[in-house]
Amino acid sequence: MNFKISTNYLDGKSNLTNTKSIPNPNSKIDINFFKEHFLEFYGVPKELTKKNLKDQEITEWKFKDKPKELMENWKEIYTYDSDGKLIEYKYSGCTICSQIPWGYKLLYNKNNDIVEQQIYYLEQKVYAEEVGLKVKYELKDAMDKNIMLTYDNNRNIVKLEKIGKDGLEELIELVK
């Protein structure tokens, strides 16, 4: 199975096209396939639907034994819709390891396949309470990047378009 990978550079003039061959893929061509072979969909869990988490927002702290404070710990927030599908993810950032907060939203089609991932950065806002400081997250700007997916009739991804603020950054297409 062959994929054509076209990369556009920020100068708007440079373009690089390569072909990547993946012999005998054993799985459906879905986001997990793209995670494994193209390093896309960072942070997207393998299991996207959890029926027991319908209409919930779940916060998971990295270290259960450390204080729930962003100076010493970090968290991930998962938001699920009325069907239990993951629709948003937020990462608080890691002060210790200098990682900035970011997140993404997932949009699905009628077959419950992801058709778009909207990636954005979060800005930390510090505000004072009666006891100590708290951190609140807000969207820093509209979106950093969108990943658009196209499927064939068998629900395999046949095209991935990564679109940044300056237009198309990368295009991955199945060419068989």
C-alpha cells in the first residue's frame, strides 16, 4: 500500500513530495493507523467512545500522589458527548518540563468516523482566590491547525489534509 506525502513550506513556494510504502497493513486505515505510520493524532486515545461517560467531562491528574496544582503536576481533561464519543481534549501543560497547554476538538460524520481534528493552544490565566492562586485555561487564538479526513466507501481514510494558519501544510493520500 502506497501513500503520497506532499509537504508545503511556510514560504509558500517550496514543496516536497515523497511516497511511503506500508507492506501488508493488518488493520483498517483509521486514525490509529495514521498514529502508528505517520505520527499524526498525537494525544488521541485508541478508544474514542466510552458509553459510560456520556455527557461528562473527566479530569485525570498525572500523579495521583502529588498535589493537584499545576506547579507540581499536570492534568488532561476529556469531554464526551451524549453518545459517549470523545469530542474534546485539553492538556494543562507541564511547568516542570516546559510544555505549553494545548487541546483539540473532534468532529464526526454520521458513521461516527472523525472527519476533522481542530488543534489549538490554551493560555494559562492565573487568578487569586481567598486561599492561594488558581489557574484557568482559555483559548489563546482561534485554531492552530486543522486535520481534515476523507474516507472511502469502506470507511478507510484515503486522504489527510493538515491545514495551518497559512494554508495547506501537508497532504497524505492513499495511492494504492
